[in-house]
Amino acid sequence: MSTATQSLQPLWDRARRGWRASPLPAFLGWWGGELRGLLPLCWRGWFGSGADWHLLQRAGTAWTLRRSGHGEVLASWDDDGALAPAAAMGAALQRVDREDLRLALLLPAAAVLRRTLALPLAARDNLRQVAAFEMDRQTPFTVAQVYYAVRETAAATVAGRLNAELVVVTRATLDPLLARLQAQGIAVDAADVAVGDGRLGVNLLSPEQVPRRARPRRRLNLILAAACVLLLVLVLGEWLHNRQLALAQMQAEVEAMRGEAQQVATLRQQLQDDAGAAGFLARRKHDTVAMLSLLQDVTERLPDNAWLERFSVDNTGQIGVQGQSQQAVKLLDALKDSKLITGASFQGSIQPDPTTGKERFYLIAHVNQPKPAAPPAARGDTP
């Protein structure tokens, strides 16, 4: 093990213990089991847990091989038999992926010593070192005489402390078994304790004795995971790019619609102005007496022996009439019944004209303006 690996091992162990202590492994295991249950039987083996543990046990001179959690014996041989262990194991494990295959040497429960330790929480990150310091007090052996493993248990304890189980086997018990397996060409990944048809779940081998296995599938999975992350980033980038394009297009459409809306508003305002001007002219025309009507009314009421020299109407509706007549006084009576002219009176005195022999007059009156029409809103009409 290199120096860099040794320096990172405590961090890795801490992260692994934290992961195992969290509820996520149980949830993911349950979820994966439910998903695997939906697959066909021939596919379920492809989505296993990864490591496929097989257990080696020795009883006397006989060896047996079986799968973890199963009582069925897959292969067996004897130390003094003619059957080669490698051939027997090869026939039994021919359908097992070599990358997933893991071998554990099981020791009988009577061959190991198990002790429960109550430790402070500060020792959680260095359980193996703490167990090495406690070896002399907890067992009759020294660290150099044994193989050991320590694991945290879920047993309840007081606050600020944890329970750990120390599993110890003497080197005199385990070394001959390892040497025998090595002579038979068999390398084990762990040395454990038999519990029913399975194993306790510890590894009594020292870190230096655990074989390092090449895991091309893990590298492939890492490459695939990196590719998936890269593809996800590209997809997200493409999605953001498409959203930006859509946003830019929408902004352009909004700007175009805003310009059209401004044009429509300008045209509406112009239409309202034109409509107001037209309405004003119409009201003005309706509320103003026509000049032709005034001239016609005056022409019909004045006698034939009178003629006009000037006829004017100002903006206030005042009428000025200047002319000559045989009897100018009677002109007031002629205009008295007019519906268009009211308030007729002479301005100044009536003077005779020596040239024509008629009376020269200047008469003022006012146009009888009709009452202005009420605006539509005042009349309650809908515009």
C-alpha cells in the first residue's frame, strides 16, 4: 500500500462508516430489490449487488465450497484426495463472473474470540487502532499473536459512547489454513466467522493480506458515469441555449407587437381627434343658424321698397343691418315675428337721404341661437 493510499485510508474508512450508518443503504437496497423483482428471471442476475461471495470451510481434511446464504455444497475436496481443488472450484464457479467472485475462508465460531467494547464516540474513526491498544486488556494475546477485526454494532448504549465488537483469532489457527490454500493455488479475499449459512461480515486478514483486484468494470462504469454527466451537462446547455433563443424570439415579437401597438394607439388617438373635430363641427353646425337662412328670412320680411347696403353677423351672433327704406320704423314690426332674429332695434337716428328720398337706418339684432344639444354622455347614450 503506497503512502498516499495510507494517508487517504482513514478518510475513506470514515466516509464508508458514515455511509453505512445512514439510512440510504437500506433504502437503496429495498428500492433496488423492488426494481429487480419487476425484471424477468433471466435478467435479475445482471443487476445483482456486485460482489458474489462464496464461502470456503474446512472440516478435518475435507474442504467445502458453497455460496453465501445457501446451504447447498457446490464443490468439495480432500487435502489428500486426487481431485485438484482448482479443478473442483473451476467446475463449480464456471458461471460466476470472475470480477464479481469473492472467496471468504470461514472459521468455526469456537476458533475465534469475540468481545464487546464500550468506547467513546471519538474512537469511531480509529476503531482498529483502539482495538490494538485494548488487545492486551481484552484478550490473553498480544497484537502480534492474532489476526483481529473490529466493527461498530447497533446495540443501544449511553450518550457519547458506542458499542464495538472485537473479533480475534490466533495466528497459529489461521496461518496454517492460509498456507494450505496458497499451496492449492487459492487466494481468499477475507477470513470470517461462520454464522448459519452465511458469514459474520468481518475480515480478519490484515490490510496487507487482502488481494488487490483489478476492476475493469468499475473503470468502465466510471467512464460511463462521466459520459452520462457530460451528456447531462450538454443537454442542459442545449436546453438553456434553446430557451435563450426562444426568449430572444419572444422579445423580438414583443418589440414588434409593441411597435404595432404604438401605431394602433397613434391611429386610435388620431381617430378620436378626428371624431372629436367632426363632432365639434357637427354640433357647431347644429347649434348655429345658417347664414342663408338668415338672409332668406330677412329677404322675406323686409318690404320691397327697402334695400340693404350692408348685412353682417359677428362671432357673438350680433347682426348689423344698414340700408334705406320708405318707412324704416315699420322694419321692427316686420322682424318682430322672426324665429331667427331677435332683439331688433335701431342704433342711432333715422336720417332721410336727399338723393333717394328714403330713410337711412342702421339696425342691430341678435341671432336667435337654438339651445345646444346635450353631449352623448349627458343624455345617457352609449358612445
